[in-house]
Amino acid sequence: MTQTLFSELIDGIKSDKIIPCIGTVALQGSVHKETGAPIPADSDSLILAMNNGEPMAKALMYEFSRAAMNQELKHGRDYVNNFLTECYGKEVWTNTDIHQWLAHIKPKYMIDINRDRLLQDNYKGMPHNLIVGISRIKAVANRFKIFNYDGNAYHEIEQEMVDLSLPTLFKPMGAVIPEPYYVASDADYVDYLTELRGGFGVPKCIKEYRKGKQYLFIGMHFSHDTERMVLGEMIYDAADPIKGWILLKEPTRKEKRFCERMGIEIVDADLDDLLKAANWPITKKSY
């Protein structure tokens, strides 16, 4: 049954009926090319990296956005932004199988909640659109920037200029390239989610494109508030009653409740099971 479902999911992505969304687990297996240290990806590892390897108070360790707010209040917003840019800005992290597979099949539209550059690096030489979430920007209503990559470089464009015949990457939590913009601290999320719910966080062309689509959540957890709230808005106007599927082993009660409420079916599998079903050679175990 699972193999049949995987075939349907993969065919759905290739036929533009299912939109893949990748989360922090998709980065597991990526390590620093010189030191071999794993890339900071999930909430805990990001907090530790931001705090020089030292855990923070229990209340702050709950979620990266909370810890980032604490550091912003102490050192200023640039402190958090500079940390993320230093962490993800250089081409020092090894590739992953899931990023390579996704770049190979070229989904028409994909959501990546990570702030790293691995997915974009796999799209080098391939013209595409990039939508980046932004927050707390004065004098503009929209909470996104749009770039077109012509095969050599990124160029900022207006939403009316988006060519949806090209693959489109949406990074709602921000991106390090071509310009560093992040949704990271609690204050960032308050602003971003307010405008996202008001209709100013998604370009008009994507609002139209996503109607009736389904989603496959890959390497994703719904254990943190920020991810649940952002993705709940990102899949607005999805198909009904089944809005999508999540590859998730041993879901928590909170995740089960969220998925049931949102119309997301839980598949007892991980991203390596997906790659095996796609006959993609696995070079690094992701779990």
C-alpha cells in the first residue's frame, strides 16, 4: 500500500498536482566540508549554534524564535540576522540526496521553510523564480520579495513579472541569497503572520496557482507553533478534504491533532523511504 501511495505522490509532484514542502529534517546528512560538523537545522541545533554551543534557559530552548527574540533584545536585531548569514551564507555545507532529487525532477512550485542555500545551489544554471519571506520592513505592505534567476544571477522583479512556466521556490522563513532576509524572532513572526493572514504574504500569482493543490510535507515536523501557523496559511485554498500528506514516523499527539484538523494524512515513512520509492540512490542516511 505504501509503495502505491509513494508512486501516486511522486507522480503527483511531477504532474504539478502536489506541491512538495521541505522542512528541517531535509538538511540532516549535510555536514561542513572541512570540519564534518552537521549543519544547524532544527530548532535546538540553531539555538546552540547561536549561543556558542551552550544551551539556553529551558523556556528559551522551547523554540528558536523565542531564543532569537531573547538575543535580539540583548544585542539588537542585526545580531540574529548576522548569525544566520554567517551560518548559511558560504558554500561550506555538503549536498543532500533529497535536495538533489528535487532539483532533478524540477517541481513547478516548492516550499522550503529552511533558511539555507542548498536548494538554490542545486538550481544553479537553471532559470527559476525565488520568493523570500520578509518581516518588519517599513513603507511596504507585502511581506515578500521576488527574484528571477536567469541562469547566472538573481534579479529582483515585481510580482506581475513572475513567469510561472519556470520552477518557483518559496522560502517563507527567509533566505541567505541573493540578499539576506529572515523571519526568525518572535517579533518577526508576529509581523509576518499578521500580514500573511491579511493576504500580503503571498504573491497574487501564487494565490491563484495554489487553488485546489495538495501538498507533500517532506522532512517536516509540526511540533513548533511557528511552523504550524505559517504552513497553515501557506496551504490556504488547498484541495478538500485531503489537503496533503506528511512523511512522519512516531508523530506526537500535537502533530496528530494538527494534521487531523488541517486534513493532512500521516504516512508512517521518512524521506529516505520516498527516495527509495523514486529509485534515487541514497548516499547519506538522513536519519
